[in-house]
Amino acid sequence: MAALGWITPRRRSATARSVLAGEAAAEAARKSAQENADETAAQAERRPPAPEKPAEPEFPVAGDVRAAAFFDLDNTVMQGAALFHFGRGLYKRHFFQKRELARFAWQQAWFRLAGVEDPEHMQDARDSALSIVKGHRVSELMSIGEEIYDEYMAERIWPGTRALAQAHLDAGQKVWLVTAAPVETATIIARRLGLTGALGTVAESVGGVYTGKLVGEPLHGPAKAEAVRALAAAEGLDLSRCAAYSDSANDIPMLSIVGYPYAVNPDSRLRKHARERGWRLRDYRTGRKAAKVGIPAAAAAGALAGGAAAAVALHRRRR
């Protein structure tokens, strides 16, 4: 313990919260994985054909049971942020008022245009979501989440990343989403895509009802790496034989602990980091502008207009 004397109480506390969040996410992911497996089998006949595999797949050997793949969600598997789309769906169902919707819209526009996660925006979104779901039953939000996926998320899945995930599945490997989004939302998306399961932020519930608090902290940055480590230990995985995919420099801790790190639709910091270390790069965005901001060029104008309208609406609301 003497060797750790330089660690301040504040840093020690932050590390403990990351570990707690990671372990909670891993436990929730394993519990939902079997449910996902059963549901996936039932949906197999209804699911449309998966996109073609990449021409030159670069992942561990097929049949390696100690290998798995971990995919970030926002802007890696899906265009935009799942939490914001979920907020749109809750607004439609009268969970909150126009003022909160304007904030969600502005945050989503920023996320899509900048192509990076702003900590203040993400924290604000999480706080809003927790206050909105407090007192609601977990089963109710799961049911609504299924509807919201069909309404706002299904059409935003990146085909290229979806193909990479399917290639891992075809190789007999488990595939997990790893995201700061609520684990319930992430689990729904994983099931709809036929993936093994999901690691996500765990909101506290008592008797099946949300308390408005988190278990540990949001599954973000170092907490993602802790969750992957915890799941790998529980599943008997060898991380040196696993792959991880993300668009954000915030996920460098997760990407750094696997043997096959990929930068997908990367922000500028991750692109630079990946090139310096020889990590594989994949970009499924279209057009020169999209390569910079992380969205198709045609969608950029819509996102900007929507964000501006949201800002005006919020300004008028405060006057």
C-alpha cells in the first residue's frame, strides 16, 4: 500500500467509482446476455440480411472462444447519441416538457456536428434522464425503449460497423456493446442487432423502480475499461486476443487493453493517437466534411438548423 501513497483521496475515490460502475455494468451485461440469446433466436427469421462482410477482415482467429469484440455505441455503431434519441422518444410520450426537449436537441446537434463528446453536455443529459425516469418502473422503460429504437435508432446504424460486428459473430465470437448509455437501452440495441449483450451505465432501482441515482458513475472513459476487464474475467476471455472499436479519444483506455484496437469514424484526437500507435482505422462517413465532423454532409445542415431552432426555442422560453 505504501507505493500508492501518492494517490490523493479524490483520485482514489474516482477510481473506486469507475471500478464499481464497471463491475455493475459487467454483472448487468451477463444477466441480459442469455435473455438476448433467446430473443435473437426467435427474431432470426424476421431480421433482414446483414451487410456484406469487410473484404479483408482483421480480427482474431475463428473459433477462438477466448476472444470477443467490444463496440462503443455512439458514433461508432450508431450515428449520434443513443441517450439523446431516447430523450426524444420520452418527450413524445409526455415524460417531460418542451424546455427539456430543446436542451436535448441542442446537445444532439452539438454532438453530431462536433463529432466529439462534450463532458458538460453529456453530464447534463445524464442528469436530465435520471430525473425523468425517477419513480418509473424498469419494465415500463424497457418496453418504451423497444418502440424508441424502431422510431429513432434503427435507421442510424452504420452499415460498415454492423458488418464488422457480424464478422466477429460469424467467427464464433461474442460481441458486446460498451456505452455510457443506460444499460437497458444498450441491451435493446444489442438484441436488435443480434449481438451478445451490452455493458452500459447502471441506474439504481429498488423493487423494479428507478431511484434517480446511478450505481457508481456513468460508464465513460476509464469506467469502460474497468467494465471490459470485469466481463473478460467473468467470461474467461484473453484481452490480448480481443478487439475493441470506438470513435472517441475518451475510449483510449478501453482500446489500449485489447490486442486488436480499431478507431472507427474517429475524432481528431483518436485519429492522431491511432496513427501514432499503428492502430487500424475505419471510417464509414461520406464526404470530406463528414470526415471532419462525423456525419453525412447532407445531415450536417439539418443538424445545424435543428440545433439553431432548439437554441431559439430555449431562449424564448427563458424570456
